[in-house]
Amino acid sequence: MTMTTELLISLTILTPVLAVPGILLFGNKQNLREAVSLIAAAVLTWLSLNLFQQLQAGTVLAAQWWELLPGLTIAFHIEPLGMMFALIASSLWFVTVVYAIGYMRGHNEQNQTRFYAYFAVAIAAVMGVALAENLFTLFVFYEVLSLCTYPLVTHAGTDKAKHGGRVYLGILLSTSIAFFLPAMIITWMQSGTLSFTPGGVFADGTSVVLLSVLLLLFAFGVGKAALMPFHRWLPSAMVAPTPVSALLHAVAVVKAGVFTVLKVVVFIFGIDAVQSLPVTQWLIYLACASILLASLVAMRQDNIKARLAYSTISQLGYITLGAFLASANGVLGSALHIAMHAAGKITLFFCAGAIYVAAHKTLVSELDGLGRKMPYTFAAFTIAALSIIGLPPTGGTWSKWTLMLGAVDSDQLFVLAVLALSSLLNIVYLLELPARAFLRSAPASESDHHHGGEAPWPSLLALCVTALSCIVLFFTAGPIMQFLQGISLT
Amino acid sequence: MLSHLPILQVILPLLAAPSCLILGRPALAWGFSFATSAAAMLISMLLLQQVWLEGPISYFLGGWEAPWGIEYRIDLLNAFLLLIVSSLSTVVLAGTRQSVAAEVEANRQTLFYVSWLLCLAGLLGILATGDAFNVFVFLEVSSLSTYTLISLGRDRKALWASYQYLIVGTIGATFILIGIGLMYMMTGTLNMQDLAQRLPVVADTRTVFAAYAFVIVGVCLKLALFPLHLWLPNAYAYAPSAVTAFLAATATKVAVYLLIRFSFTVFGADFSAMDIPLHQLFIALGLIAVFSASLVAILQIDIKRAIAYSSVAQIGYMIIGLGLGTAAGLQATLLHLFNHALMKGALFMSLAAVALRMGSTRLDDLAGLSQRMPLTAMAFVLGGLSLIGVPLTVGFISKWYLVIATLEMGMWPVAALILVGSLLAVMYIWRVVEVMYFRDPPASTQVSEAPVSVLLPLWLLVIANIYFGIDTALPVSVTADAAQALLGWGK
């Protein structure tokens, strides 16, 4: 290996962008076009693994692109949290492309070339967010991500898609311009740096009022974290094709949001400072409320994707909550939950899409008896649901466990009750689907003119792989936690 | 030769205008105007380089030394603006031949280019001169030619718009002339630097105060500062598309320059901060301009008119920066001068392309544009994103500096309002985007993408919007030094 680390980092961010000309060039040749996406995703995963190895070996991984304004650079620096996010996003991109091949063709979607092109750009933006060295770089890629996912959300081009896109972009842009940007500017003026610094950037003795206001601005400014009351964009964005919902709105976009919150808490404020702020307690209450309310709303949703969307809002609440607990275990639990929830939720969305393509069903109440026709899909759904609930043998167990430890560490015992209650609600609204599918019999009246059976094989393969990964994560959680310990140490 | 650059900058387009009349044929006139404008751009590049390396240049017309003769004085501020005006004129001219051929009657096209060159000469003259009366002369040269340019619009309402502007513009110019006359009365000089030295002695007199008031109000009329902006939307909406792009990118910038020059150089920062709360007034008017014009823009049916209102809003931002009265505020204003020229240039150029193909810029006629004119539609989107102030575009740089400048003064409500104002831009841009991308084009007509000769300069501007949003070294360092120089002038 003679590649310099700078080149390696730049390539990691640029690889998806470099795939775009290939995707456009082969716009009319489906197989080649998807091959380009697959190859780019494979290369990206390989590059991320490469970075991971070097990080493990103790190499300092940093790169700088431009100095945009004096003192404000577009620069990258790799630490364990961002590394993990990059690994998740790149590997799941690969799986999602495999899935999309089955879904988009099975569903005869229009404008597939545009879909794959913007998808690649979105992944590049996610990599930029994950590897950012400073808040400014993160903000730039965060905004790019909002904009380049807009055409994906409105892919269908219908009035509903247009409206969904309007809410999506409206909330994400306005929160970032009205709250995130001024918070960043004030931070810059106050501390003179936006670099992510272990222990935070603010000098001791910075006014508590100022810090409290800043924390609030950040918490609401990062609209992608979908903290209530700025969560409406997420259900709206579900008009997107399922692969988009799966990767972007269960993994990349929302995780970019909570990742930003986590980064700000740990590297801009420092967890000690956050813990000492009076406003933190209220943010913890808000996150808890977000968790429970979103679950309650989810229970009332009959549309599968809408139910999953509210489930995501609830689960994002876990991650935000862990960040605001501001203890070592809280942060670790948050970081871990980014990974665990990603694997679980993408599987659930894949299953929802598979059900739509194979059986043309979108409502929970229509699923009766479907388990016999689509056993693999619903088995995968069950596993992923267990992971979201947090039951062994799935990865979600560990993140919830660690979050609970974090709550105890911070003397926030009511959080334990909230987490337990949330698990119960999860059981109700998630396991209802496989229960209906497996235990009830199909309504007799239905004239079954669909071919029955499973979704196209690429989609089925993808969802089985991600479901299995939920189980694998249960057994590999130890090493991951060890790796992530580095967050608070660096 | 190099030492004569300051006068060449002005005299070249001024002499080219009558020569253009002799050429006669529109195609020739266009080529000649383009070449002249390009040469002017080259000269302003050389000037900026020279000023940047060696400091301000004084050039005495006919060898008569100031303050008796007319002095042309080029410092960083006007060198920077000369470059903005001449380069925008060149880029816009490059893309206008078809547009002018389609929108202006054949027998008037040569006249069009003659007026364009005269307008360019007037604008460059205002910028280059160091003589207050000379400013008035060139102001009239540029204004009269602008009235002509606007009245050449296809719609008959253009005549009315032009007449409206003629009345308001004449009042403005008269006010400026009265102001200059009063200053001459008190000091006996017209040279700006000389004025700057002599005015402080008589600063406490009512006459000088009146002079200042006349000049500021006169300039604000030309500037279209709220509530003196009513001429602008009509003038921009009914002028030929190319003229709108040219004026939006240059003419208001020159007016802002005059405001800065008179406030900071001639009267001095101390004087303008003195008796009346002018700074607070500027900030308040600027904010009202941002909100009222943006809201009106959201309601417009004709997109050219909507973007014209957006110009009034953007001028508001510039005036807020000016009203702060600090180096950071001035720098934000100067940066936005440059950045706004780029974004408005790109937006109006893309609308010119639309007008060329569709014959209209009404919102309904833009339906499905993304399918028929994908490159033009995309250019509009990118220009719009820059206007909103998305990172990696020039608009973001402007916003960043302006917000920092207001926060430095502790005016956080102003900063908050500025940011909320930029959300209004999202609304009036996005309603266009939705129509272009989600509505199906009417089936009856066949429309193809704009010709390469239009797309090339259009995309040049779009790329400049992104390039200068990433590599900000040139505008940021030039404006920082220019702002420092302005505040330190009198001392």
C-alpha cells in the first residue's frame, strides 16, 4: 500500500461522486448502470475498511481540501465514531443497491438513472459528514445531503411526492438556516475554532446562558435528528421509493442528524460541560417524550412505511437521549445504537418494500396470512423487530443495555422506565406485522391474482443479509464497543 | 500606455459607442460591443492588479493637476467594482445576441448596442472618477442610456416603465447635483479627496448637512432602497432580458458604490455617524426591504418580476452591512456586491434563455421546463441556491460575513432577521423549481434547449457562483483591504 492517507480519505469521499458519470453514461443499459453503482459501493466499502485498519494501527488520518474562509477549512479527520458511521453507510449502500435492483425493476419505476445518480451523491455527502474534521465541514455536507436527497424524495413526481418534498426540504433547510447556522457562527465567534476537539472548544467560564442557548440551537437546528417537534419531515419523506426510505431515512440522513448531535455534544461542548448545563435536563425530558409519543403515534399508523417512520423518530430519540445523558456509557450506547438501529431498521424497510413489490400491499391490516407466501421476508422482519425492541439474540440488546447503564450513571432513573415502556410499545406495534402474517389466515374473499411468493431475488437476498447482520452484531458487540471506547479517549 | 489605463477604461466604451452606430448591421454592432466590453474587462483586470500591488493610482486628465483639473483615482474599492461591472457586461453581452434579436425590433438593434456601450461607459466613469461633478456627468450618461435600453423592451409597458424610471432617476440625479453644488459652495472644490479634507472644517454648518442629505436621498433613489424602490420592479420586468441581467448585476452596485464613496470617503465615517441616527435608519430600512420585497416576490406571477423584487431585498442586505458602520459590515456589503452580481447575473440570464424560447417568463409558462430546457432549468436552480445562501455558493459567503458583522455589534435580533429573510428566498425560488420540475409541459408547443451561445455564458456565471463560493481568497482579501482603507481614509 503506497496510497497516502490524504489520498485515501479524499477517495473515500469522492468514490460515489466518481460513479455518477458512469451511471449517467450507461443510463440506457440497466445492467451496466447498476454494475457501476455496485462496483463503486464495493470500492467504497473496501476503502472504508482500509481506513479502519489504519485507524486501528494508530495512524493519524487527516486531510485538508480547501480553506474556504480564513480559518475555516473543508478538512477531514477520522475518529472511531465517524469511522463506524462511514463503515455502516458504505456497506449498507452496497446492500441497498442490490436490493434496489430487485425493487426498482420489479416495480417498473421511472427515471431510474436519476435515482441511482442522486443516490450516489447522497452517499458522498454522508461520507463527508462522517469524516468531517470540523463542524463547518460537517455543516456543508449536511446541507448538500438535504439538497441531493430532495429529488429522491420527490422521485414519483406526483402531487403527494411534491408536497412531501416541500415539507422535507422546508423543515430541514429552515432548521439548519435558522438554528444550526447561527449556533455555528456564535460558536466560531466565541471560541475561534470549529474543529472537533476532545473535551470541547469552549474556554472554562463561558457563560452558562450562552452555552444553554447554543445547545438548544444545535439540538433543534439539526433537523435530521428528528427531535420532536421538528420531526414532521420524516413521515413526509416516506413518499420516496422504498430503497431511498431504507437507506436514507432509516440510515444515512437520520443518522447524519443524530451523529451530528453526538459530535456536537462530545467534541464541541464536551460531555462534562453538557452535563453541567441546566438545559440538558429539559432536553432529556424532550428526548424521552419524543421516544414515547412517536411510539404511540406509530401504533396508530396502518401504513407500514408510516409506522416504520414513526418508529424511527422514536429510536432516534434513544440516540439523542444518550448524547444528552452525557456520560461515557450514554455516549457509547448512543454510538452503538447508531449501528444497531441501522441494521434493524434497514431490514424492516426492505421487508416493507418487498411486501409492496411482491404482494402490492402497503397496510398493516392487509397482511393477514401473507407469512405463508413470504416466509423469508417475515422471518427477517421478526429478527429485525427483535433488534429494535432490544431482545437477544440481536444487536439491539447491547445498545439498549448500555444506554440504561448510562442513565444509571447520570442518576436519571426515570429514563430506565421510559426505555422499558418504549420496548413494550415496540413489541406491540412491530410484532403485530409478523403475528398477522403468520398466525392469521388470509381473507377468503381475496381473489389472488398476484403471483404470490417472495420479492425478486436480489431484494430477498439483501433483506436476509441485513437480518442476519442483526444477529451477528449481537455476538460481535464486544469488539465494536472496545473500538468505540476510543471516542471518549481521543 | 499602462499609466493611461484609468482613462482608457472609460474612454474606450465612450468612443466605441458612436463608432458602433457607424457599423450599422446588428451582428457587427454586437461583435464590436462585445470586443469593446472584453477590452474594458482586460483593462480593469490590469488596474486591479496594479492597485493591489502598488496602491491607489491618481491620474490627472490632460495633465491638469488636482484639485484644478479632473482627477481619476483608482483604489481597491473602485478597481474591484470596475472589474465586476466590465466582466458582467462582457459575459452578459456574450449571451445576448439571439435574445436581443428576438426581443428588439431589427431597426433598433444597433441603437441597442450603442446605448449599451454608453451605459457601460457611464457606469465605469462613475466608478473611476475622483471628481464629484464628474460623477454627476457620468451618472446622467448611464441613466439616459438606461432609459433608452429599458424602453426598447418588447412589451409596450416598457415605455411606461422607462418613463417612470426617467422621472425618478431625474429627481435622484437632481438631488445629487444640488448636493454637489452645496458642497462646492462651502468648500470651493469638487475633487473628492480635496472635499474630504475641507469638509470637516465646515462640517457643523447646516449647508453641509443639507448637501449630505440631498446626496444620500438622491443616491438611494438610484439604489432603489426601500421605500424609494418602486421604479425598479417595472423597469426590470419590462426591459429586454439582456438589459435586466446587465442592470441587475451592475447598475445598483454602482449606486451602492456611490453611497459608500460619499458616506465614507467624501464626508467621512465620523460625519455620517454624527447627528441623525442614519446607521440605525439604514439597518431598519434594509430589514424592511428584505422582508417586504421578499414577500412581494413570493406572490409574483411573472418570475422576472419576482427576481426583480428579490433584487430590492438583496439591496436591503447590502444596506444593513453599510449601516453597521464597521469594517466587518462594510466588507460584508462589498462581498455581497460581488456575489449578488454573480447570482443575479445567472438568474436573469437563465430567464433570458427562457424568454428566448418560450416568449414569456410567467410562472405557468415555465411548467415542465426541466424536460425541455434541462440545462437552463438547472442553471436557474443553482443560481437560486446561491441566492438562498447554500454552502459552497457565493451566497453563503455573503450571509456568513453579514451575520458575523451583526453579531459582533451584539445585534442578534438583526442577525436572526437576516437568516429568517433568507428563508423567504427559499420560498420564492422553490415555487419556481416545483413548477419547472413537477408540472408537465403543455403538449401543444415544441420547445428546445437554448442555443449554446446563451448557455455558455450562463453556465460560466453559474460556475463562478460555485467557484467563488469555494475559493474565496480573491473577493475576501480585496474587500477586507478595501473596507479597511475606507474606514482609515480620513485619518
